[in-house]
Amino acid sequence: MSHRLQLAHIEQAMQIIDPMFLHTPQYRAESLEPILGCRLLVKIETLNPIRSFKGRGASYLVAQMPAQTTLVCASAGNFGQAMAYTCRAGGMRLIVYAGVHANPLKVERMRALGADVRLQGEDFDAAKFAAKQFAAETGLRMVEDSLEPATGEGAGTIGIELLRRPEPIDALLVALGNGALLTGIGRWVKTHAPQITMIGVAARGAPAMVDSWRAGRIIEHAQINTIADGIGVRIPVPEAVADMPGTVDDALLVSDESILAAMQLLHQHLGLVVEPSGAVGVAALLEQPERFKDRLVATVICGGNLTPEQMRAWLG
């Protein structure tokens, strides 16, 4: 069966992506294992200028754009930072639409990296609608995370790196927002190590992607209610949902309370500042310890953008 995300492109991305975003640390989090009841492999995607994995897909995408192109995108913050960073390096102009309640640290960083940031709409999906309208009116090139195959193919390079470890992984827990991270990694992993159970993890207060995958049709929600803004999707990308069969074995929903507990554990035991979206894999382990008991479970710490106020409130 043909697939929108191409294995050859994931391999190619390893040669094209800015090396700043590649070969990130991955190691056993042994101090957390007695608490979680499993062996835990963490892959840290926050040690770069934008503090998230999004640089992989953005770098691969922008490398394919003609010089001097003006691009338009929508973002909750991390994709916008990644696009701003890569567009600045390529001498391109970027216009980012974000919701009026977007994380102020992420908004500030997008602007500092050279993006023209416009706050419009109550949430990410409303901002994306405004971005699409603006692009249609002006004729500028709109790039949409997860709709552009390159964003998933760039994220798929994480799968290449994870499978280079000699110790076989039993299950891989990956944050599920618009789908690029999960389907990109899953595309590579299920081809080269199909015995690994690929599990997407979303916030219980933003279940649209999980609901859509389970139902086999797009299910939209009127609103979301979660601290995990980076995966706070209420209107799924149909193409990304269609990428999930064959690349995803299961999907879980976790509470904000479990996400906060996971963030605090990662901070206390590994010294990591992790945003809610980056901690959902560990949150799933907290909620379902028996399912993963004594197995080697890997998770991607995919983002670390917190405001000082959030750090004080959530990490203590």
C-alpha cells in the first residue's frame, strides 16, 4: 500500500536537516524506573535553539522551498519557532498566525527569530483558519504542519535514531497533536521494527485526533480543555489521520493531573524542563503501570517551552 510519508524521504532528511536538530540524546532514565515500574528510554528533543523536535520537519520542509519565498503558517508556538528559525537561516520571510491565548514565551521567541506574528482567534485551530484565509487572499504559500508530508518525514528521523540502539524496544509512546511526530516516527519504526508497539498519547481534554482515528472519520470538537497547548487539537488534519493506520497500534488519553505529575518527575529526576505536551508519554506510564510493567518503553521528550510563571506554578 502506498503511503503519503516516504521512507526514502525520511532517509534523505537525515542529510538535509540542520545538524543542530539531529542526533539528540537518548538514554535509560534509570532513576525513574522504580517509580514507573518499567525500563524507560527517553529521547530528549529540547536541547536546541527552539526547545522542540519541530526543527526537524521545518528544516526539511524549508530546504525544499525556492529562495526568497514568503511563507505563512499557523502555530501554537513550537512549529512557528521552528519555521522562524529555518526561514531566517534561509533568508525567507515568515508570517505566523497564533491564537490570542498562545503561550507568551513562544510568541516572544517567534518574534525574536524574525517572524511576523499575528494573534487571531481563540485557539490554534481558529488561528489556522485565519492563516488560510490570509494566504488565499494574498496568494502567499501556506505551509501546514502535518498536512505537509515533509513535517512528518523530518520527524521520522527520530525513528532512525531510536532504532540504532542495540537493546530492543517493546513500546514507543509518542505525543499526538496534529500527527506529524507520531506518524513520521511510526512510518519508519513499523517498517523496520514492526514488533514495537507504537502508541500515540493525547490529552484527555483534547481528544479529537484519537476520536477520529478510532472512528475512522474526522471528529471535530467545539473546544479543548487542557494545559497541553502543543497538542491541543480540536479540528484534525484529515490527511494526518489517514496516515495513522499501519503506523499506529494504539492511542491513549491522559489527564492534566498525570501530565503535571510527569513534568515534575522529569524535572526532579532528570533535571529537565518539559512542557505538558512533552511529558504525556510518562503520564501514560503513570496511568497504566501494569500495561508496561517490566517492559522497555521509549518516549520522546518533544518540547520544553515554559514561561517563568508556568515553571513556578507547575515545577515548584
